Amino acid sequence: MRDHRGQAHLHRLETLAPDPERAEPQAGHQASPLRTDGLIRRGLSTAFAPGFTAPQQVVDDARAMTYHALIATSRAAEDYLGQRPLPDRLAPLAKPLLVIFGERDRRWRASSAESYRAVAGARVEVIPGVGHSPMLEDPPRTADLLRAFAGSGPVQKILEGRVDRGPGRSTLP
């Protein structure tokens, strides 16, 4: 299920780029000379729950992207998700799946997490109080979910089948 706010997200990303009014910015042109931390954070705001401040590293990484990289990445993600819903892509893989959504996600409705229940054996978790980036907004809760999932039955069975071939050389069957 695609959230109708996807286009608004793309527009937000475009505001991070230099001269969004210009049809073709110079190749390789970066947003850094023209955008303040505040403007970049505002452009990134949908990636986080309201009130959460984007970490400086995220701001710096966004600033370092060229206009073309920023827009091409966003459009490619939109195209990919528009072709076929992610749960439909994951279902045939028949692998353990943990889906983590933030309750206050402004890019995808938290209720869309339910569509992942169609994937056999999927574990769906919605973390209260966080947005689209739970690993940045609440690392301890996100890590707890990941640790619990890694120790769960289906995942543990895969890990127990590990063949040790010496230091740094283990393989999964």
C-alpha cells in the first residue's frame, strides 16, 4: 500500500537541492553552499516524528549529495515501490521477516504495516512515538526488536545451520 504523501516527500527532497526552480542545475552541484542546516532539516523532517531533530550526520550527508543524486535516488525509490508493493515482493522469498514501523511515520501510514501480515511468518512491530527512522529516533527499542528477532525460532534455525570453516569463513547452508 503506497502512501499518498510520496509526492510530497519528493517535493521536500527537491527543496534540499540548489535552485529547485532551475530545470537543470549544474552536474555535480551540491546543496551545501545554498542550504542552511535548518533548511535541510526542514526538508528531512518527514523522515522523523514531529519534534525529533535530524542528527547532524544526516544533515551533512544530505548536504553532500549532488542535486542529481538526491532527486534520482528519491525518484528511483518511488518508481520501485510504485511497480509492485514491497509485501508482494517479499512473500515468495519464504524467509523470516521483521517489519518495523514507527507509529508517527509521516512518509507511510503505520496502518500500512498490516499489509506485511500477508507475508507468511512475518513479524510486524510498530514502535510508539517514533517516525520513519526508528533506528535513529529510538536505537535501544529498535535494537531490542532486532535482537529478539535474531534469536527467534526461524532465524535461530538458520543460524544453527552455520558451518564453521575457520576464522571469518563461515557459510550458511
